[in-house]
Amino acid sequence: MVVEARITHLEQFGAFVDLGCGVISMIPIDRISVSRIRHPDHRFVCGMR
């Protein structure tokens, strides 16, 4: 399933996303990319959908 979300905050360990309707979730850094990255800002920026 694909769900549209907005990146709200980036931390060393993952990215926080707003799924809508007041639901906030965290994507762990190991789930962001198939290749190893040091920080989520290598793939995302705040406000990105």
C-alpha cells in the first residue's frame, strides 16, 4: 500500500511523517533507502510529500 505523507522532521535515526488526520509516524533510517545512508536528509527535506 502507498500512502501520501508529508515529511515533518528529520533525525539521525529516521524521518517523521504526517499521514493526515493527526497521525504522525516515524520511518527508521534502515527503511528509507536500500543502500546505506548516514542521515535521512540524503533522501528527504522537510515539507516534502
